[in-house]
Amino acid sequence: MPDRRRKGSGEDVFMQSLIRDLVKEIGEDPHREGLWQTPERVAKALRYLTSGYGQEVSEILNGAIFTEDCDQMVLIKDIDIFSLCEHHLLPFFGKCHVAYIPKRKILGLSKVVRLVEMYTRRLQVQERLTQQIAQTLKRAVQPRGVGVVIEAYHFCMMMRGVEKQNSKAVTSAMLGTFQTRPEVRNEFVQLINHTR
Ligand SMILES: [Zn+2]
């Protein structure tokens, strides 16, 4: 696969030809003016939206884990997420809330956001995305507990089939004390719902 991509050359020849075929298959003329450069633009967009495949946890975390005596909840809420549903290749988007209770190790706040971005820029289902973020944070800082909640709207639900424009999917992953201690989970949920 990598040799077909010709990444970095500003071209992505194989993917562009696939998209040209797709446009034709839909019943359009890929050579008309408005569509002429579409394969190039779509290839570029898709590479960006799936750039999480080219990243690894270790390079994101590198040098960003610190020893600290903090044992209170750390919460990063309202992280905007944009991902692609792997069943329809249509976007889903919303908010992600990540919390953990450290056990002497903390992670740079911006790195939490970058972890979320890495996993969202892959083909996903919301359930797995939620778990991956929680499990990665757990492995990285071995905290007392981790909580991740994602609230998202799915274009595959909004634009087709049931056309439920206002239904939001909510998924959560609770590990450690977030799972075993209701008061911890409640604090997390209250902080998330607290009006901004
Ligand atoms: Zn879908």
C-alpha cells in the first residue's frame, strides 16, 4: 500500500483515480469543470481525516509525563471531535470529555487532546473510540481511575435512513475508581454537565 500512495509528493495518484472512478460510478462526469479537481481535493481531505494511522501513542506521549503529587480529578472537557464512521465513511462529530485521578503521574493537558485527535482521525465506531482513549490514558499514567464520555451526532443517522436529526449518541468508558466508586463517577458527570 505505501508505494501506491506517493505521499509527500503533493500527489496521491492511486487514490485520486479511485475517487475519479467513484464519481463516474455515481453517474457523474468526472471531467466536467466543477469535478475536475475533486479527486485531488477528496484525496487530500481523506488523507488528513485519516492521518491518525500514521501516528503512534509513544511519539505523542514522549517527554510529556510528569511526576506530581496531585491526587485530585483532572478534567478536560468539551474537546471538539470529528471522526469518520467506519460503517458508512460519513462524519460523526461532537464533544469528548476526559478525566482521570492521578497516582503521582500526570500527562500534559495538550497531549490528552492530541491523543483524542489521533484516534478520531481513523475510521471509527464511537464505542471503540471511547475505549481507546480511556485505555491509552490508563496505560500511560497508571492513574487511580479514568473516565471518558463522548457525545456525538452521526451523519449516517441524520442524512439517511431514520433521519433523526437530534439524536445524539452518548458513550462512556469508566475505569478504576470511576467504575468502582459512584461518588467519583458522579463528580465527573456533574462537572461535565455544569453549565459553561
Ligand atoms: Zn455510520
